[in-house]
Amino acid sequence: MTVTGVQLQEYLAGLDYPVSREDLVRWGQENGASTAMLQVLRALPAEQFESPDELNAALSSLS
């Protein structure tokens, strides 16, 4: 299964920023994210994201 940007955005809606990759993975694990979604989150660079726009840019660079 492929994860789309829209699915990620819907899933991550309501997150408080700044957020780190580790926070995103933990959020996914605690909220029942699919294996595919967790793989995408783990593929993000190990950095902190200050806003949804920064996170979107990092997610876009994975494609």
C-alpha cells in the first residue's frame, strides 16, 4: 500500500508543532498507523519540523 500526501495530512492533523521525526513515529504507533505510514515517517530526516509546511516539504522530498 502506498501512502499519499493527503492521507498523511489527514492523519497528522491536529499535531502540535514543533515536532521531531521520533515524535511523529510515536504518534503513529500510538494512533494505529499502518505499516506503510510508519515506514514513511521513519524515512523522514532526523530533524525537528517547526510547521506543517516544513513537514510537507520533507514529505515531498521523499517521493
